[in-house]
Amino acid sequence: MRPLYTGSFVSHCTPEDMRTTRQSEAAITEIEDSDGGTQDLSLEVLERVLSRQAANVRLVEVGPRDGLQNEQNIVPLDTKIELIERLAKTGLRDIEAGAFVSPKWIPQMADSSRILERLITNPPAAGRNVSYSFLVPNIKGLENALAISTAASASEQQRTPSITSSNNANLPPTPPHSPSPEAMGAQITSAQYPNDLPSSTSSTSPQPNEVSVFAAATETFSQKNTNCSIATSLERFKPVISLAKSCDVRVRAYVSVVLGCPYEGPNVSSAKVTELAGTLLEMGADEISLGDTTGMGTAPRTLNLHRSLSSAGIPTEKLAMHFHDTYGQALINAAVSLEHGITIFDSSVAGLGGCPYAKGATGNVATEDLLYFLHSVGMDTGVDVEKVAEVGQWISDALGRLNGSRAGKAISSRKD
């Protein structure tokens, strides 16, 4: 019987585990190289997913931040706010709303402070409480975001003293996204466990209670994206985690390029990803989000990654998956993840997004496509796919771009 995760990667992942993982990687490569291997595996995975008992799945909508940051033309503040407000009415529980990063590097996010203020002082009307997250690059960005949140919340409480914040200290966190220039740091979010959220016709002011840090699974990507090694990036996380813990703020950790690197190729070591996940948990992270930043992931590689994580005793409830659909593999990779107990996924309305450091990588898997798939295999998300499709078509028209969701376009065409 393999040892369970105990807070120390060295203690729960033995040399035998690591050798087994590397042997599995070689076997997976043989499967991918054989004719029909990937297709046969995909069919087997779908059969097993369909036979599983229905589960609650939580989606994290990353379109307003991860999706919009790569748009060439600056999106007006009113459009960003309206996008968030429309998404909040679809049943989505977690929305990534902006980033506290240098406008020199990401001008699209220059108005994130105004978005945060707006969400706190005038939150969107929604059928359930919604968590709003913000990316920050470092301690300074974190402190700025916390200061804005505190000031806006104090102002709102003075205006409406009857409103009090919820105690979310013991509740699980919210999930990730792809990395961006100057943005491999931390994310502030108001998070409540979706299955425990009460139905309501009113909204409460979001209170930040979570930060997120970001690492890469390969040295080259880490150097290109953060100008430092993986080890140095982990050291930089320590003060962020320390500040978060001193403020009773939860911590999430994101690992990029887990299934393929634009610089080192598709064969990223699952053992390395597993080691990083264990290290980040040991450092104090409450949840790990694993990103297929390039969209190179395939069903066999995704399977191998989950086997590696499982053999090391990393709890599935501490994991989230973030797939890009560059090669059309996001949904089958999601099916493999479902089979291994993952119930948290990132997605972007209308397939908005991409990664500045992964040439050719398209946006995150479209929220509409992922919803259509999840509902077709009996999963419960609490999200109205038709309402999301309406939002997807609206934002596509507003941006003057094609809708990147196949399900979204099909749903919209039925209404024309």
C-alpha cells in the first residue's frame, strides 16, 4: 500500500514511485506512437466516465482576465464589467475578473483596480454568491489589492452598515489560468465552496480570502516567463504565502506547461510535476491547479500525469485542471481527469484567451463546450449552458471576433 501525502514530498513519493512514473511515461509514448492507441484509450475513458455516478463539478470562468488579456485592442471598462455581470447571471460561481500587474506589460488589465472597487461596492445581481479573483505579481501587487479591497469594503459598510462579511476561513478555494507576462505571482479571490452556497436573489460584497502563486514545470518556460529558475520562483512564493497566512488568506498554487512546453517539447516529466505539486503543498498551498498551457496534452499523457499524482498520494480534492484546446484535445483530457476524481476545471467563455509565451496556443477550453460535454455525461454544474452561449456570442460580437465555441455557435444558431 502506497503512503499517503503527509505534507512532505520526500516522505510520500519514494524512489520506486519515481522510477515507476518514468517507466509509465515511456509506455505512454509507445501507446501514442501506435496506430489507433490514443483513439482506443479515449473510447475506454468515455465508457468509464459514462458509467460513473454523477458528481458536482465546479467551473472557474477565466474569460474576463485570462481571456481578454491577449486582445490587441483595449477593451472598454464598461464592456469588461458588463461581461462579468452577464456571466454572474449564468450560474457560474467563480469568475476571474482582472489582474494587478504592470500596465506597461499588460495594458489590458490597467483598470483592474476599478473593477475590484465596482465588484465590492456594487456587486452584480446573481442567483447565488459568486467569487471574484484577481491576479497579482508579487507582494506589492498583493498589498495594493488588499488595500483597495479594505478601503472599498469599509466605504460600502459605512453606506450600508447592515451588510456583514461571511466567514469563509474554513472553506475550500477557487481554481487557474494560463501564465501571462509579469503575472506569474498571486491571485486574490473571494471563495466559497460552491456546493454549500445558499440560493439567493441578492448579492453580497466579495471579500478576498485567497491568493494564488504560479510556477512552471520546465526550467526554460520558468526562465522565459519569470526570468528565474523554478527553485528561485519557489523562494519568491514564501513571502507571499507568509503574508497570506498571516491574514488568514488561503493559498492556491498553479503549475504551468504540465503536459507540454513550447521550448522543451511535449514530453514534460510527470514526476517533476508531481514533485512540484508536493513541494507547493508542503509550502502551505491549499490547492494545486495544473495547466496544459500549450494545449499539447493528450489522453495518454493526461492519464500518466494523474497516475503519477495518485501514486504520490496527492489528494484529488486538492487538484484542479486547466486545459487549452489548441489541438482539440481539451474535452477528452477533461474526461480522463473526471475519471480520476477531478471536479474543478477552468474554462473561458467563447474560448477567449491564449498564452503570450506559448506561440500558437489558442484559448482555454470554451466554457460552453465544456458545459455541454459535462452535462452530456451526467455531471451537475449548476450553470445554464444556453445563458453562457448568449454571453459568448455577445462578447464575440463586442470584440469583433469569431466565436471560438462550437457548442456556443450551435446553440446560438438554433435561436436565430
